[in-house]
Amino acid sequence: MILPFLDNSEIKFLQGNEACVKAALAVGCRFFAGYPITPSTEIAEGMAKELPKVNGTFIQMEDEIASLGAVIGASICGVKSLTATSGPGFSLKQEHIGYAVIAEIPCVIVNVMRGGPSTGLPTLPAQGDVMQARWGTHGDHPAIVLSPSSVREYYDLTIKAFNLSEKFRTPVILLPDEVIAHTREKVEIPKETRIINRQLPAPDANKAKHQPYAVNSADGVPVIPNFGEGFRFNITGLVHDATGFPAATPEITEKLLLRIHKKIAAGDNEIKGIEINLARNSDIVVLSYGSSFRSGAQAASETGVGTVKLTTLFPFPDKEIKELAKKVKTIIVVEMNLGQLVREVERAVAGQSPHGGLVKVYGINISNGLLIHPEIIVRKIKECQKT
Amino acid sequence: MSKDIKEYLRLDKFPHIWCPGCGHGIILQAVLRAIDRLQLDRDNIAVVSGIGCSSRAAGYVDFNTLHTTHGRALTFATGIKLAKPELTVIVLTGDGDCSAIGGNHLIHAARRNIDLNVIVFNNSIYGMTGGQYSPTTPTTDYAATAPYGNIDNAFDLCELTRAAGASYVARSTTFHAAQIPLLVEKGIKNKGFSFIDIITACPIYYGRMNKMPDAVDMLKTQRDNARNIKQWDIMTAEEKQGKFVIGELYNKPAPEYTDAYRQLREKTHAL
Ligand SMILES: Cc1ncc(C[n+]2csc(CCOP(=O)(O)OP(=O)(O)O)c2C)c(N)n1
Ligand code: SF4
């Protein structure tokens, strides 16, 4: 249900998952396939209601593997496509995430994080899927993972997720936690939406000669036609050459794997999502993402320390964190898991020695189905302030 | 006028991966004959396959071709058909691909009666991985993972899909190669889920492990055990022992899924 907040303006009172639906429609998503699971189901329900009205398509598939298969199939025909799931369903999606990576098919996968492992805590929040989002599918692969810390950010990152997936021809994982998915907040919906569409062959392209996986531009992204437009090419999940046919020489394999990694790094500025606010009188920062950032920011304002908010978790902002390590003495990483992104922070700051000593990284890592209370973070900050 | 079916092949991708005596090539050429008889526009045909020796067929034909993941071809095909209903979508799959790992997708695609045309290269074995038993390996037969004989019961894929809601169901064998194009042609013409089970030979694994290492012997076995539907209907249960039925087994038009969705859209436009 969408409640108008003020008269008929663009300000709405929205639940996170509702904002995701609105943003997906605004950016041109016209296909959704999914399988119900708490706490992501509102996205499927919203898409089921809205898509037919705009000549789009909704289908409830028999499971999550099937859902992502259908999403990839629709995207191959040129239709922007979305699926949404949680915990157990995200585990099932992993094989097809890898397929979309190697076949370079744009698609967006929302995983609303709930407590795990297994069926775990179906209705309670967690941030335990961060490393699965990065590494869940097998083999060497790049990943773009975005995580919102407010309903408005959920809206914006849904749009960003589609735009990045289209631009780089890669699956993009959107990783809200249960709190953000179910929170209702005032959201000002932007009047205009920046839309990036995948590049397609020029209308006068030689259809018989076009090589779907050949890359002629510096961005490393191939120009793959849509199915049914006269190109009659092949798509496979096997390692393939520029024509899209299986080929497995060491040279072809290495070239393909390096290219799909580099194309993501190449777009760094577009992908980046980090907000750093250092406090004038403190060399401590609280680094976090998702709903944990909200607690972290509250604690920081109470104690006068800085904050770092990540909205793009991967590719991890190594460069920015290394720079940060030169400016602060202590980084407190807050997340609802037993220690995931904190390890990335430790890795990035390793070897940086500001002020003649190593920057200290502390993790506040709690996984008990509860939002991390600002009080817990305040206590840690005060401890650090004493030393 | 009929073209030479070579015109539909990507001959530059040959030699194909199939072993000498493998039946998969017989099925592929029969499918191409059916497409040729229908005189369909090649640009509007999508061929989707899973993983297995059989699923490699997609790469050899000059259409929009999609080689997917093991067992999931029907899910990708469902997305394609919904996104572009004007495409004729043909799914080439193995018995393991479509009825073991993909069994759930098979019954649900049939249940929806979505306009997909599934051709199963049914060799009763996992060829690609070296001859392990599949859901269509007959009980007591041998396989790499059934060294003491298979104790599983086998699926009758035609009964299965018919019960699940397919509107066209047929079976043939690579021995009856001339019959296959007729069945595939009717299947493609059917607006709904069409399922065509083709019994074929993997002499390399199934044959060798079951005292039929010669491909010709395997074809003879198909000839000896297949019974036409007309005959089958008057056979006693005893006579049916060890035999199987071929021909058009079911053909009953029913509302098609993408059509139903189009109507649903129109309904929401009127809201
Ligand atoms: C998820 C997954 N599990 C297992 C495999 C290994 N695998 C590849 S093909 C195959 C069986 C193929 O058998 P079938 O579909 O009957 O085709 P055939 O090779 O006999 O033509 C298996 C088990 C895989 N590729 N993916
Ligand atoms: S292993 Fe069997 S199914 Fe595979 S190509 Fe060889 S004969 Fe055919």
C-alpha cells in the first residue's frame, strides 16, 4: 500500500521494498520473476500488481533458480529484469549469478538480508550475506554489490543497480537488510530518473559478421545484440571466444576472465559509493552500511567522531580506505554479522602507517536478530577515546 | 521449397563433439527437417538447451541459440517466451537434464502450458559425465553408478508431462527417424507446451555397460520394442511388458500461458 504523505507532490511515505518497486519501474524494469520469501515478498507483490499495467510481465516461478533463469532469458531479449529474494533463496540463485557474469547478461538481484544460516531467523535482520554476495557463485568472478541505509537510498540504489548492470552487462546485487526493507520513511521521489541502457549494435551493423563477445572499446564491455533481432548468435556459460562459441585455450580463458574483471574496475567512478565525514576534533571514525550505519551515525553524533558510509560494498573501495587510514587512528566497523566487511577494511589498511603507528580497526560484530543499539557503539567509541 | 538442412547448420563449428554411433545427430537433423517443412523465419527461432552431450546441439544450429545451465533450460526459455512471445522457442535437452535436475521445471512448464517445444534426447543415461544412471534408466540395467544393477524405477516422461498439463505429447525413436519431423512439426504448430520424447542411443556408455556396444544393435532394439499407438491400444498388459509406445500420444489444445498473460494485461489496462 502506498500512502500519500503530502497532497499530490512527489513526497511519499514508503516502505523500503515499495521504494524498490517504484524505482525499478521508473528505470524501465519490465520483467520480474521470483519466488516468495520473507522479508522480500513485498517486491514480488508490488511487481505482480504494477507490471501488467505498463505492459511488463510478472511470473511466480517454481523456485529461485528458475526465477533467475527466467530473468536472464527475458534480459537476453532486451527487457530489463529483476528478481528478489532472501537468505535461502539467495543461496539457490548462485549458479545463475555466475551464468549472468560469464554470459554478460544484465540483471538485478535483490537479496533482503535476514538471519541465517539456513532458515535461520526468517523475519529478523542481519547482514550475514555480505561475503556470499561477493563470492557466492563459484569460480573467479567480479561482483557489484550495493547496500542502502535508508528507504530513499534503497530507491536510488535500485536505479543505480539497473544502470550499472546495463552499462557493464553484469548482474548487480542489491543488498538491503530486513530493517531497511520494512522501514517506512518519508521519501522524496526524484522527478527525473537517470537511465542508462545497454549498448546495442548500430542499426546498420553487419548482422552476419557481428561478433557478440568482441570488445572494441576501452570499457571492456561487448556489444551483444538482443535475441530475435536478426543476429542469430550463440550464448553459453562455457568459456567462449569473441563469437560466443565454446573455446577453452589458456589464452582465450585468461583473456575472458581478465576482461570481465577489468570492465568492472574500469568503471570505478560510476560504481563507487562511499561518504566520508571526518570530525574536526577526532581521529576516530565509525564505518558501516545498511541499517547498522543508522546506529553508527547516531553513536558518532553523540560522541563527536566521524563516519564512513558505504553504499557500494563491492568492488571494495580500497583506495579510499587506504587514504582514510592516513587521516585517522581508529576505524570502528559496525555490522550485524560475526565479522565480514571488517576483514576487507583490515586488508585495505594493512601496511598503512599514519602518525608513525598502525591504524586500529575494531569490529562491532553482533548477530542476534537485533538491530545494533547505538549505546553499544557509544561504549566502544568512548573506550577508544580514552586510549 | 525445401532447403538442404545443411543450410541450418553452423558447419564452421564442426566437427561436433558426439561419438561415432551416438544417436543425437539423428535427432538434430530430424528437428531441422521439421523446421524446414514449417518454413519458419530463422531470425524468429530461439533454441535453448541445458548441459549434456545432447544440449550441445544448440550450438550447431543457425538460430538464436542459448546454451544454459544443467537442468534449467526451461526456465530461461520461459523468460524468452514471455519477453518475446513472437519467437518460436525450441528446447533441446537430455533425459538427465530435463527430468532429474530439471524435473521440477519440466512439470511446471507443462502445467503452465506455455508455448515451448521440448525435444528430449532420451538415451537413458548421463552421457556427458560418463554413463551414470538417469531417471529413465530401466530398473536392473547397469550404469557407472549402478555397478550391481539399477534399483530405481524409471520415469515415463510422456505420462509425466501429460499428467502435468502438456497439450501435445509424442514419442519416437532414432530408428523411426522419418517419423520424428512429423511429430516435431505438429508440436511446433501446437500453441502450448509440446513435449517430444525421442529414444536414442549412447553406445559408448549405456550400450557398452548393457551388452549392446554396437550402435546398430541399439537401433534394432528400438525397432523391436517400439509399438505404434494404434497397436499399443489393443495390446494386453502382458504384451506391453518391455515394450513402449510411439507416435502422437496426446494432442488437445488448451489455453496458452503467454496468451493468458496478455489478456491479464488488457484487463489491468481497463482498470
Ligand atoms: C549443477 C550441475 N550438476 C552436475 C553437472 C554435471 N553434468 C553435466 S551433463 C550431466 C548429465 C547429462 O545427462 P543428460 O542430460 O541425460 O545428457 P546426455 O549427456 O546423456 O546427452 C551432468 C550430471 C553440471 N554440469 N551441473
Ligand atoms: S557419450 Fe554417449 S551421449 Fe555422449 S556423445 Fe558419446 S555416445 Fe553420445
